[in-house]
Amino acid sequence: MSLRIYNTLTQKKEDFRPIRPKDVRMYVCGVTVYDRCHIGHGRAAIIFDVIYRYLKYKGHRVVYVRNITDIDDKIINKANEEKTEANVIAERYIYELHEDMRLLDVLPPTHEPRATEHVSDIIAMIQKLLDNGYAYHLNGKVFFSVSKFKPYGRLSHKRVEELLAGTRFEPDEDKREVPDFALWKPAKPGEPSWPSPWGQGRPGWHIECSAMSTRYLGDSFDIHGGGRDLVFPHHENEIAQSEAATGKTFVQYFVHNGFVTNESVKMAKSLGNIVTIREVLEQTDCETVRLLLLSHHYRSPVDFSHKTLMESSENMERFYLLLKEIGTKLRTFPGKLAKVPDERLSSEEKSSLEPLLRFPKRFEQAMDDDFNTALAIGYFYDMARVLNRILHNPGDDPSLGPSLLAFAKDCFEKQGAVLGLFQSDPEAYLGQRKEKSLEAASLKEGEITRLIEERDMARKAKNWNRADEIRDYLVSHNIVLEDGPEGTRWRIKEF
RNA sequence: GGCGGCGUAGCCAAGUGGGAAGGCGACGGUCUGCAAAACCGUUAUUCACCGGUUCAAAUCCGGUCGCCGCCUCCA
């Protein structure tokens, strides 16, 4: 079974064939560190994190590079505003970025290069482009000459003639043609700068990714990713720079993720409609965020709202209530659990257990089809329903139930790990939720347990009026009671 | 204006040639003192609209309408 990936270059799903069959090399454009990351950045990070995890799950060795842009106009502007140095701003937000990634359980990439650490690579590549005749130098500036690179527009499917006629490009009297873009720009006084054959200056935005991807992954590699908004001009320009410098095919597969929207409008700092990762994680937990984002196909937009977040949150809680119950059940079976006895199952049992027994296969089929995490998550729900049925209807064969539960637990652990879901200890997860929501609740835990005890007394005395009065009072404080065989449990309805 | 995407139930959402996944909600049932949770069942004769290709279309082609993105920094 082979993986298929939608390739922006061809606008089709293609079989994935890495250049070196077992090794996959992937480069993803990270963030410019001038402010806190918002949930849109989080989505991109999570999607490529899942792609990284799945490629490893499939048995590939993966070298994953995600860069940090730590020198840029926006960083310099912010430094000027705060009357400090650009590197102070960059360091601060690199720290925040790492904190965000850790909180979202995004694995660290193999390499996380920074533009400022690769200025010599950048200068070498610019020199090569000048030598090859694809770039020109004027007044301390170096530009890439778009019309020299014939395949320009291959990724974004734009025509160079139309771009030449366009007006929406950064104006610069030293450019020969409007779509030409800066490889090197001279520094203004007081700005961070590096010496170069063209004077003191700093790199243009696009060249850092060409230089760093080549440095870590070679002239040609397999996957290049980023948000849709990077298709043009950023990735188009990277192709031009890299291929003009090396003469080789730059990248096999370009993968682009869709946006997070707010009221159906792209979330962007310039539009002032962002929600930061940190703000979201104050309200909810990492796995809820991952569940919400991964319940949509990575190329489609996701509307981020309180409602969708709460829905995911409740689903996450239900999954963990199930996992907790599975854990409890399995602890009462201390012996070694046999494998699921396939041959002992009737065809009727097989078909009703199919969502469980065939889960790993289904999961892989979904993920192989262009990382269809939404479908894969649907299969988790199907499996959960079967498990709840087993737990509440043990059936005749006493050894069958536990071996099925053990099998399911493995699935939640192993396939869940690909999505970064179901990785917490159920008791700890549910406990944390309770703690978090208690902070927002208007009652203290002691008060709640005291009321539950009082209600129990009332129930034993068959004083249903008093019992219901207490329950209604708790519901009005967002606390739901569940009377079970082991007594009364409580949980927070919504937070 | 150019390029690209989307329009599937009350809401969210997967599905790109031959059975309309899944979640939320709603309704009925089992369980319960009553609930909650869980389970069972019902909830799209039809996929924005119109036309075409095909034995067969949500899916392919053409057109119309609506929404969004990129074309300037952007995940």
C-alpha cells in the first residue's frame, strides 16, 4: 500500500516515491520570529508534525528541517519600536515559539536552522547565481532576474508575461523588471548587517530557505511544505533560486496547508483577527486543539470558534472516559493477554468487531490517501463505539473481551501517536481537565463532594426532591453528576 | 483582471465514476427513583443551480450563482 500526496506542482495526488527509497528529506518553512504565534501557525506546525510522524510510522528515516527566520523587516521594526536590538526580539520569540511547540506536543524537527547562522551559505548561493547569470548587482543590492529563469511560475501556475505587466510588486528603481526580487539588500545605518562582496547588508527573505535546505538536505529533496500563502512568491522564488544555482530539480513534492479562519476569514495579524496559541491553551488542552485541527482535511480551511473548540473538547473527554474504563478493566486481568483469537470468532462477531479489528488497516488507508486525518479520526470514533459495546456487554467468552480491549489500547497508543492524540494517562488527563475547569467554576471541590454526600443521604432516604434540588444546583454551576455502580462521579459540563 | 480552492443533513465534516463515513444536535428505545454517561434505532431518494458525457455522476466536461484565498508581508 503506498502513500499518495497532493502535489501543488502538478495539482494532483501522486504516488509518493522518495529519491532514496527509505530516506525522506522534508523542509518546511517555519515562522518569522517577531511576535507570538497564532493558531494558524499552530495548524501548519501540527500538520507537518503529523506528516513527519506518519512517514516515520511507515518505516522511513526522515530528516525534517524547519527553519526560523530571525532577520527581517518586521523584526527590525519591532526592535525599533521597543528601542532594542533585532536579536533581542528574535531570541524572545524563538523562546516563545519553542514553548508553543512544546505545549502543542509538536516534535522538534531534526534541524531548526536560523537565517543568521547561515549567512555564509546564503552569500555563496547568491554568488553562484551571479556567476550563472541569473542575478545582477547594483548599488549594494542583488536581485534575481525572473525572466532569466524560464520555468518561473511552474508552482503557482502564473505566467511570467502577466507578472511582468503587474504592478503589485515592491517598487525599487534599481530593479530591471518588476517581478525581480531581492537576494541581498544593503543595511540602513544601525540595522543588523553582515559583510559581503556587495557591501554590508542582509539577505532577502527567499534566499535563506534555498541556502538552508540545500545545506541540510542537498540540491534535491522530497517534500517542501508550508502554508498556502507561501506558494507565491516565496516557494516559487525558492525554486527559481535553487534550480538556477544547482541546475537540478529542487523538490519532488510541494505540500501546502489551508488556513485557519475566523468567521470564515483568514486569520492573519494584518487583519487583526488572530487568536494566539497561548490564548487557546488557556481555555483548553493540546489534544483538544489537535483533534479540532486534524478533524479537517489539511488543505481545507478550518474555522476556529468557541463552539467547534468545545465540541472537540467534549469528544476528547469521552475518548478519555473510555480509555480510563479500558484501563480499569485490564488491570483486573493481571495475566498475559492472548492475541485476539481471530479463528474463534464467528463471521457475525467478525463483522460487528470490524471497526476494531481492522482499525490499523483503515487508519493506514486513510493516512495513505494524502494524510486524510479527518477520515482516520472517524475510524477512532467507530472503534470507540465497538469498545463501549464490549464494555457494557461482555459476551460469553471471558477471555475475548480483555484481549480485544488490550488490542484497542495498543491502537490508541500506536496510531494515536501518529496524530499526537490519546497519549496522556487517562486519570491524569481527566484530572487535569477537572482542575482546569474548577478554576473557572464557582464552586470549590470540597463543596461539590460535600453536596454529593448530602445528596447520597437524601437518595438513601428516598428524598428525591432534595436529591434533585442538589443536582439542579450543581448543574446551574456547570457540574454534571453521573450515578454509577461505584458511586456518584462528577464532571464539568463545559468550560 | 489573472491563478487556485470551496459550496454535501439544523450545524461541523469525509468522500473525485457503481454502497452518501464520522462528530454535534434532535427524536424514540434500553439502563436509571428521575437523570447523566453508554448502547440500540431514526434523522440527506440526494450532494448550490442549469445543461452535457456515460450503462452509471456528489465525483468528469461546459455554463450560472454564492463564498474564500493568492497575485504586497503572511502558516
